[in-house]
Amino acid sequence: MKILVVDDDLELQRLISFTLRQAGYLVIEAGNGPAALATAEAERPDLVLLDAILPDASGFELCGRLRAGEPGRAWNRDVPVIMVSTRGDPVDRVRGFARGADDYVVRPFVYDELVARMRAVLRRSSGPRHTHLSVRDLEIDLAARLVTVAGEPVQLSAKEYELLVALAEDPERVFKKEDLLRDVWGFRSLGRTRTLDSHASRLRRKLNRDGDAGYVLNVWGVGYRLTALS
């Protein structure tokens, strides 16, 4: 995977680039808006890490230009973009998402978290990793969006299905609520947890038709897992 790091702070840019190379990524760099657009066009990165504050333009404006495209330019308008900023005000976060950012990370951050968020964004942008998921007697046909339990079809809403697929990708892992809210709903805070809880409750009832609690387990104070540990 090729990552474009756009930051005018050379020391920070080098530190981020070093960390990403250690994680196995190919890293290219740009220090301003024109260089970022030219590099995005020439190198076709898989993801852009974009500083919100640049010397010649705001990262918000640059993100909007990446998404809109320009006559005669040929970069990938759908390239995933993660904005990185010292500005953590909700207004700035909303502004970033409105301009097309896929995620918004506030400095200072833990580098392991940054890499984890990058992997999540790259995973979402590349689509499902499998065509079929199977957990016990639960079967998910990702191409047909068909869910069955013990051979019986289960009718799910769009978000119930997306939540199920997220859990089924790693069925014994405990997914934190904030991760599910971000990856399934696009939320960036825990202020709307009842949305997740209500969907999880409905999904549990639909999957556990015999009254058993084998699927969609609530791990109190943390989040959810699809099944108990083997």
C-alpha cells in the first residue's frame, strides 16, 4: 500500500513516514497543496494523510479539491483521505467530513491508533475481503447480501446487515462501541450509542430465533462480539 503524507512540518512528516514504513507501507511525501495534487496524480496513492493546516492552503480546501477533481487532472477522486490536525473542535471535524475526509485524527495521537485507523479506512475502501462468511450455522453471502441461520433466511435492515458483517469478519473479537459507530455509521463520538445498542438488540433477536443467546453478545462496558470464545 502506498501512502501520501502531506505536511509542511518536516520533522513530524519524517516521524510519521518512518512509523508507516516500519509498519510495511510505501510512503511518499508532499509539503504543500500543489505538490500534494501533483503527487496524487503521478503516484496514485492508496491513502492520503492530510494535515489540516498547510502554508499555502487549508487541508480542508485541498481535500475538497481532491474529491471534486479538476479539468485536465487525473488523480483518483475516491482516494481515502484521513485528515490530521491539532484542531479537535467538533466544527472542524464536521468541516473535514463535509469536504470528503474518511476519518479525522487529532494530534497528539498514538501511532498505533493512527495505523489502526488507516487499516480500517483501507479495508472499507477496498470492499469485503471475502465473498462468503460462515460462523457456526450462520452463513453470509456478501455478493447476494443473503443471510441464513441453519439454512433459514434472515431478513435484515441495511444497517443490521452492515453491523453483522463487521462482527462476522472477526467473530470472537470484542469490537469497541466507538469502532463500530465509526465503521458502520460514520459517527465520531459515543454520544449516539443507543443507535448501536438498538440495532444490536434487533439483530440478536433475528439471529437467535430459538431463544439462545449464541450471537451478538454484549461485553459490558466495552462493546460487542458476534460469538463467545471457542
